[in-house]
Amino acid sequence: MHEVADWRLLEVRDGLLEVSDVGAGEPVVVVPTALTADELVPLARRLAAGGGHRVVTYHRRGYAGSSPPLHPSSVGADAADLAALLEALGAAPAHVVGASYSGAVALELALTRPELVLGLVLAEPPPVFVPAAPDFRAACLDLVAAHRASPEAALERIGTLTGGPAWRADLEHVLPGAVADLERDAPTFFEADLPALLAWDFTEDDAREIAVPVLHVGGSASGPWFREVREHVTAWFPGAEGVVVEGAGHTLAVTHTDEVAGAIASFLARHATTPTA
């Protein structure tokens, strides 16, 4: 059996995306987040190891061997790529797992192509729709400006913010080679993903349009921005479920992979729609 991360190239919307597609059963797509191409690969591996699901993950444009990013980039364009990918693979409808930036992509797909989505798992999507949104947007703008002034300093800044002072060693321990990959792909994060996120909008009215089951997974140590996100997600989506991973920060999918995978597996089991799942 092939492991998750046995990549192949697939043509999608006039571009090429590196795709991993393993297992059988009800489809689950793990949407890659920003900055670290393989940040969610350990999570995808845990989900595939549980059996009973077809687990798809991929590299977004501008990461690893996929095509360069679009200019201008947008969350909507990422969602369109994801829709085309699921259709090309015959893997729709699917449960969609998104973390941080890719939580926005998951929400956008559920809003614009609801027929492709069975359920949503959101691990701390970006706080662009909460009271703290102005502060978050200002921080993103500061990062874009910092990258223009010094790419190396900007990368160190975002790494420390999300993963703490030992972020390089911690990331390398979980994903050997990831720091070099991150340094290679960092321009996509600063020049494409951050501007795309700053231009994305999601409202309570948008949330009312989404009728699938929703799970929010967050860390107890992620800070007030993401606490507001958790409160809004569980309030805006009727019946939304919430799991808080104790001691975890915003990189919980890397630092607490087993706990996050367990919460997702339990959610998938409760919302299975086919006997094989």
C-alpha cells in the first residue's frame, strides 16, 4: 500500500498540482495550509492509517513541485483548484479538512460548491471574521512589509509567532527537511497567500448558507484571536462540534497530531454517509 505523500502530478485548471491519493472508502481531502507545504502530511498519514477512508492531500500552487502561484492569488482561486482536483480524481463529495489558511479555502469551497462537501473540519481558520480581525489584518500587512525589507527576518518572525523560539528544531523533528522546503516556498506565503487572505471576506450570512456538519479543532494555548474564531464557528454553524486540545498552540496539527487526528476520526465516524466508512 502506498503511503500518504507518494506524490504524482495532476493537471488542474491550466496548472499542475502534486497529489497524494491513498486508501478506499468515503473521501477525505486534507487541504494544505500556507508556509509549510507538508505541515498537514502527518495528519493525513494518521487519518489514512485508520482505514475506511480515501485520503487525498496535495501541494497548492507555489509549493513543492506544483505550478507557480497565480498573480493575483485569492482564496477563491484556491477553492476553485480544490474543486477541480476533487472532480478530476472522482473524489467528490468529500469531507474537507483545513487548518489556518486552508480553513479559509475549506469554507470557501463549502460556500461556493456545496455539492462537493460532505463535512468540514476547521483547525483554527484565520481570524478575519471576528472582532479582532483589524488587529490580525494589521499584523498580516506588517509581515508583508517586513518581507519586502528582509525576507530572512520576516520568515524568522512568522516562525517564532506560530511555533515559538525553537520552531525550526521542532518542525525539523516532525518533518525532516521541512525547514529547507519552507525557506524555498516562503515567497508564496508572503507574496501570494497573505494578500489573498487579506482580500478574503466571510460573514455570518455566508455561514448560514453552509449546511454540512462542522467540527472546529483548536488549541488551548493559541491565544485570544483563535479563541474568538472558535466562539464564532460554534455559534454561526448550528450543531457545530468543538474540540480543544490542551496545551496546543496554532501549529496543533504538527505538535499534537495524534489528538487532532483522533478528534477528526471520531467526527468522521459520527457523520459517515456510506457503509464503507
